[in-house]
Amino acid sequence: MNSKEFFQTVERMRASQREYFRTRSGAALRDSKRLERAVDEEIERVHRILDARRNPELNFNKTQA
């Protein structure tokens, strides 16, 4: 996911959250949770990339195992 896609996903997530709290709709809750998972997964993916850049020797060892 690139930065524009991440931004758009966060926008949709926040809209779904607002919709849920406004209506308490089950569909809005499911959509909100789905988007929250996507955002959390992207954050975790970026953390892994940053960690690999900070610790290249650890990344090298992982690929050798």
C-alpha cells in the first residue's frame, strides 16, 4: 500500500467509525473493523521494513536461516 492508498483507507475507516457511532449499524461496525485491520496491517508492514533498515545484519540472518 502506498501513502496515498493508506491515507484513503484511513479516511474511509474514520467515515465508517463515524457512521457506526451515529447509527450503531452492524454493517458500519463490520466495515469499520475491516478497515481498522487493514490500517493495522499496513502499520505493522511498515514497522517491519523500518526495523529491517535499522538492523540489516538481523535481516540478513533471517534470510539465511
